[in-house]
Amino acid sequence: MPETQPVLIGGQWRTSASARTFQAIDPATGETLEAVFPVSGSAEVEAVLAAGAEAAEALSREPDSRRADFLERYAERLEARKDELVEWAHRETALPASPRLGGVELPRTTGQLRQAAAAARDGSWALPTIDTKAGIRSVYGPLGGPVAVFGPNNFPFAFNGAAGGDFAAAIAAGSPVIAKGHPSHPTTSKLLAEEAREAVRDVGLHESTVQMLYRMAPKDGLRLVSDPRIAASAYTGSRRGGLALKQAADAAGKPIYLELSSVNPVFVLPGALRERGDEVADELFGSALMGTGQFCTKPGIVVLPPGPEARAFVDRLREKFEAAAPGPLLNAAGVESLDSAVSALQESGAELVAGGARVEGAGCRFQNTILRTSSAKLLADPEGLQREAFGNACLLVETGSVDELPKVAAALEGNLTGSVYSDRGGSDDALYERVAPVLRRRVGRLLNDKMPTGVAVSPAMNHGGPYPATGHPGFTAVGIPASIRRFAMLECYDNVREARLPVSLRDRNPTGSLWRLVDGSWTTADVG
Amino acid sequence: MPETQPVLIGGQWRTSASARTFQAIDPATGETLEAVFPVSGSAEVEAVLAAGAEAAEALSREPDSRRADFLERYAERLEARKDELVEWAHRETALPASPRLGGVELPRTTGQLRQAAAAARDGSWALPTIDTKAGIRSVYGPLGGPVAVFGPNNFPFAFNGAAGGDFAAAIAAGSPVIAKGHPSHPTTSKLLAEEAREAVRDVGLHESTVQMLYRMAPKDGLRLVSDPRIAASAYTGSRRGGLALKQAADAAGKPIYLELSSVNPVFVLPGALRERGDEVADELFGSALMGTGQFCTKPGIVVLPPGPEARAFVDRLREKFEAAAPGPLLNAAGVESLDSAVSALQESGAELVAGGARVEGAGCRFQNTILRTSSAKLLADPEGLQREAFGNACLLVETGSVDELPKVAAALEGNLTGSVYSDRGGSDDALYERVAPVLRRRVGRLLNDKMPTGVAVSPAMNHGGPYPATGHPGFTAVGIPASIRRFAMLECYDNVREARLPVSLRDRNPTGSLWRLVDGSWTTADVG
């Protein structure tokens, strides 16, 4: 048995005091990987909280540029270690090394870090607001404690607790991070945290600016998010785990940002189906099976109009799903959960069109799966038929008349995204106006003629949405500057003397390029 | 027994089906007022929810200007009925008719309504954000349901559920309001709601845009904030009531904005005390007893440096407190709660300096009260000695050395405000730098040389702060535009065709004055 891997606490790689351990597997083969990792106990949770509180204090005395330096240095370090990172992420997740991990996800991750650095350096994310007449000025500022970030299994880099979007946003806002790596890819998380720690040293930030634990018992997770020293938490993962953390954080009055399940409904209107049904089916095929369907934004429910084109659409999709080799899922639990979701959907009245069973003997795989149901059944059991099947499965909803499309939209829970395909000639326009407004209130991002996978890191992005897709419909997990403001408090200064104001609120614009709302107008000019 | 007053449901003044009733009192005399009001039962809660959901749907189809028209029309109507409003608010709260109610609070209320109208008409509050390269655009939009607003007892107009800041913000954001009037001033709430209803009709909005109930059982309040149809809630009042509602709303995944207790610490540094101790004592006297101390921002804890000036400060304050006639409190429960808070503070080790007892036989009155304690005692029992005494009472904290001032600051809970008085010569500057950063993370609004009462309706205001003063440190209950964004969801549009975008996100700037963040720069220009 090899030595247990150390945890990152207080800037040091420490041997864990815990006797409980775990190992990850290679999901492509099902083989257990050699490295042994600790399940941290409550003493280690206490230690990261204590050190994180110290780091928060120290960070509040540093200029914003120091955190920007760190984020940039960290991005450089990740690029320098790219081969090793991609190799390990591939082994632990079975996601393709190229292009996915090396060509897309790692560049996205370093891009996010650099965008967060630019935002921290610039400061405009904090909406500095000046009322010269009232003598009142305000700006978003750090929460004054460490932020706990729980990473998911499906993006080993871009949403990793020690490197992803929530991490970058929390650091940009001025908080140290306590990362909870996902137990499916502990070596990847360790490599990331190693580089984070070195980058922290390179720029001379407080050594506890980034800490990392791989795994902890549920009770210790609840304790972490509700501890008086924690500033806020962010969690991406299953609904069950997220809602348990939310309950603990809420009871303690601690903000928590969740990104939970989403079925990402796609409505195909009749004109679009007539005009380009094959094209839409091909797009759906690509989007639903990309990364073996393990995207938060995978199109999980597709609502079709009645008619022969819909039957042709289903046939084409079935052929493509059946012809494609099932990709590996992220871990054995992923197979388990997909299997039970597909069973549960059938129990709720959905029928199998393709797939529906585990693939034996080849690592963590499940057949590419299509289910079908009717809008009548969905409307009769909206909860049962909206269950998320995370992975390479998709539920088609067949309607008896186009009037049922807005009704299905109205029965949907909160989702991250919702897409509507309509024709270019205008024959779908009237129906669009009945479906889109209903869908609008139920999704964070509304798309036209486009599948929802692919979440651009754009200032205009909303990777969020109404409950239960997230915990609050006003926040986004992706997109700078808005994602940063989640981890900030509104600091108001009333009659505070000029020299005592943060530089962003003094009369002189500190950079000449900082956007400030001065007496109702956005400007980069000095005050007065 | 007079007839029971009707409730406002679905645009109609309806006779309540409830058998339970209540009456308000005149707190200046203790006499019961004649009008009888219903305690609404669950059927009426169901009715306002159903009608509110319809109104939300209808509002989503109206242009923003229609809600602006309503808010402006409502302000005009309140002004036209000013005398009656002020008379009743004075009878029900005993707050001075002039200047407080007629000269300050009603103009503030109509001013808020007009600011909210201007914001709704302008649209810049919604931070329209356009990424031309990615084809993604986003803007804050309505939540898609009614907002429940629970008004407090201490501002019968400016924070009333049917007319105050939360009301105005929710309407501006696009939501109908279900107002819960405070049972201490039901006639005032009824008059306001009458004008709201007429203003709704004047401009032709959906008749259920404003509804109002006077009172309900706690279980029905919990049901209201957690119902699937509710969009969000706002509550201003006691910590106990607010946290019960928060628990219910949190469990249902519903946003709730709270403004709870706050002791609004004031730190007087030694130089300021030497320089202008009498002046500071007089300011404290005025601020602490204004409105009989019944402000969310009343200075409840004042931390003094050691030395003879502090003793002179206490003496002067005692004289002024004792010489002033105790004002009436808002109701009998207010006397009860102040009495028990003053007793509890004494049990935690505070000593009486002045007052401390009920005033018998003259309505709802309590002696102007000063307590004192030491920083050592406060640090030993921070929870007990930070208990809010809502009303005309104030706790002075005496320190043995100036090093204890930052320690006291570090022991504080989250508060709405924190003030620091320092001298003009600079002798306090070093101590300021030790106190202010600690206080900064514990308060929403940091003041210099100024008492915290008086909350300007400024775009830069934060009337909010860390838990348990509120439920989230990033939100403010006062100040437009930020207060409006609490009641909004982030609507993202990805690849959505130009004609289908909200007008605020189309290439052409709809007004030429709408501020939009286009490719990283704020501008009022068209796109492209």
C-alpha cells in the first residue's frame, strides 16, 4: 500500500491525521488507481478554517493587484504543467485528452483565471457608486473570511474547487479559498493545488490563500459551510448533496451558491423540424453525447411537435445514438445513478427508444439511451419525468398538438437553460411567442436555434437559473464580472474622509479606466 | 362593535371570511382605537397568491413605463390624501405628525416611489450587458410571481408593505406585491392600499398588482413565503419573526430579504472626545431618542475610550436623557420588549445610568434609558450585551485602554451601520486604522463623525449588512438601483434573434439614455 497523499493546509502539504482513505478509479477500464488519499476528519476542517480566517485578514491588507498577479502566475504554471495535468485528468475521468481536456478545458480554465485577474486589477466588477451630493459612496468588497468551493466530477479543471470558475471569482473578490476536490479525480486536484500553492509563494500572498482537502464525511461538509469563520460557499454537483449543504448554510446565515441538476429543455417547433429536422437531430446528437452527456447543460428533455417529421427525427436520432460507441462515464457511481434515473423515468411512464442498459466489462459505461414519453404523461407527473439522467441519455417528449408545447414549458422546474428551434421563414413565430415567455421565467439562459452545451465565459453569460437548478435566480456561476459579485459584501461609506476611502471611491479615478457610477452616470473620469 | 374592515384581494375590498379580529391602540394614550380588522386565514392567503400569480403574468406583458406610471400616480394620490394619512399614522404610532410624518416620512415615501418609477422607466438598474462577439446578452428581469412584503411597525409609510422601499423596488422590478401591513397601524395601511388600488386602476394595470392583508397567523406567514407561486419576500422587523420566515423560505428555495435587529455601534476615539465631547454627546442624544429610539439605525452601543472626558460625556448624556420627556413607543408590545431587553442587559452585567423603568399611566412609555458596561464584560458575554433594546435606550461601553476598542469591534455581530468619531487634528488616525477595518467587515454602512440615523435614499446607500442584521451582506433595502435588483432574475439570451430580444438588449439603444455594458464598456450608444 503506498503512502497516503498529503492535504494542503496552511500552505503546507501535511500528512493527514485521518485513518480513513480512498482511491480513485480509471473509469475507462474500471481499474483502481494506485494513489491513496485521505478522507479528512473534523480536525482538518478546523485547521483549514482557522488558517483560512488568517489568510482573509491578511488578504484584506493587500492591494487588488497582488491577487491578480497570483491568478496570472497560477495560469502560467498550469500551462507549464499541461501535459501532466491532462494525462492525469484523462486517467481519472476518461474524458478525451484531446481536444476536450488539453485543447478546450485547460485553456478555458487558464482563460478564466486571467479574466478574473483582469477584473481584480481593474475593479469595475465592484460597481463603485458615488453620490457626491449625499456624501455617500459604496463598492463591493470582500466578505472577510475564506470561501469553501466544492468542485464537481465532470469538469476536473474548469470547475475544480482549486482552479475553476468559483475559485477564480472568490479570489478576485478578495477571499481565500478552501477547495474541496472531487474524490473522482484526486490526483488532478492535487496537481492543481500544488501549482496554486507555488503561485501563492511566487507572489508572496498569505500562505493559506489556497487550501485543499480531497474528501470529508458529510457531517464535516455541513460544518464547513456553516462555521462562523466561513464567508460563503459554492457547490456544483448533485441536488441531494447541494440541498443538504444549503440547509446547513442557510441555518447559519451563510451565503451558499449552488449549481445543481438541470434537464435543459429543448423545444423544436414544427417549422424548424420541417426546414432542418436532420440538422437539428445531428446537433442534438452531438450536444447530448458530448463528454458522454456529463454536462450540466446537456439537453435532457426535447419537446417535439406532432407529425411525421417528428417520427423521422426520432428515427434519425435513434440510429445515431445506436451507432455511436458509448463513452465512459466519470465513475462507477455515475453508472449507478444513470441506471437508476433511466429506470425511474420508465417507472414514471417513459419508454425506451434506444439503449437503457449498462455496458458490461468495459469500465464505467452505459448504452447511449433515448427515452420517449407523451406530453400528457409529463403533465400528469412533471416531477417524475423531469428527473435528471446525468450522462448519455435523453428524453423525447411527443405532443399531440402544438398547443401542448407551452403547457409543457409551464410544467418545467427551474433550469439552467432552455432552447427553442424555430424556422427561418417565420411560420413558427406565433408559437415561439407562446413558448418563449413561459420558458423565459424557468431558465437562466434562453437560446435560439442552438444546443445549450458550451458555456462561454462571457460578461453576459448566465450559468444559473431558478431553483432548483440553483439556489437563487439572480446569480451566475460563469461570467465575469457578475460571478465575482456573489462573493462580495456591499460596503457603504457615509461621510468618510477622502483619505480613508478605498482608492476606488476617492475623487481621483485610480487608473483612469475604472468604471464608476457617479451621480447616476457611468464614467471613468475623476470626480469634481 | 363596528363592522370588520375589508381586506384587499384581487383588486376588490372584500369582507374577510375570518372570525378572528384585532384592534390597534393609540400608543400616546393607550386607548383602543375603534376600527376592527381581520386576522386573515389560510383561504385569504391562498386567494392573494392565486391573484398575485395572475397579476405577475399580466405584468410581464406590459411595458416598463406602465409600472412607472403607476408608481408616479400613486405618489400623487398619497400627496393628495396627505392630511388624512398623517393624522392616522400619528394616531396609530404616536410619531410626531410634524415634522416626522408629514414633513419627512411621507415625502421620503413619495420620493422613493418616484425614484423607483424613474428607474423602471430608464431601465439602467437592470445592468443590460451585451457581448457582441459571443452573441450573448443579459439583463435583470422580473422573477415571475408576486413578492410578499412584510412591513415593520416603526415606519408606517416609508417601509410599509403597501408603499415603502421594498414595495417600490418590487414593483419597479416587475412584480406585483402582496403587502402584509403591520397590525400596529392598520388604518394607515388601509389608506395607503386604497390609494394604491386606485392608482392601479388609473393606469390600467392588472387589478391584483397590489393586494393587502393586515395580519395572519404565523403559520400562514410561513406558508406565504414558501408557496410555489411566490417569487420572493421582504421582511423588516424582529429577528425572531424574520428568522422563522427565512427558514420557511430557504427550505422552499425562495429568496427572502430581511432587515432585522442592529445595535449600530458608535466608537468615539479619544481625540474626538477631547476635541468635541459635548457636541458628540448632543448628537448621540438627538440620534438615540429621535422617534423614541425606534429606528433600525438607532445608535444602541457607544464605545468610549478611558479617561475623564468619557466620564464627562456620560454625565452630560445622563443629564440630557433625564431632562427629556420620554416619547411614546409604538405599542404596548414595544414597552414590553424594551423592558425585557433592558432587564436582560442588566442580567448580563450592564448597570443603569438613567431610566430603566416603565412610565405608568401615560400610554406606551418607557423612561429614557442609559446603561453602562465595561469592555471586559462585553468581551466575556458578547451575545448577552449585544441584545438590541429597540426604543429609547442606549448602552455605553467603557474601556480600560484604547487597545480594547478594536477588540470590542471584533466581538460585534453583523450590523447595519457602524460609526467612528475621530478628531480633526489627526491624533486619532492610528487608532482609527485599527478600529475601522475590523468594523468594516461587520457593518453595511461605515460612518465618520456622524450618527447613523437618517438613511438617505441614495444610489450609493447600503441599508443592509452582514447576518444577522440581514440575511445576505450583498443586498440593500434602501437605495435605487441596487434595491431593485434583489427582486430580479438574471435573464440571459444566447443567439436569440434581434426582434425577439427585450428592447433593452437590441442593437438600438431604446431611449438613447439607457446605460448598457457593451463589450466591457458602459455606454448609452447603439450597438454596431
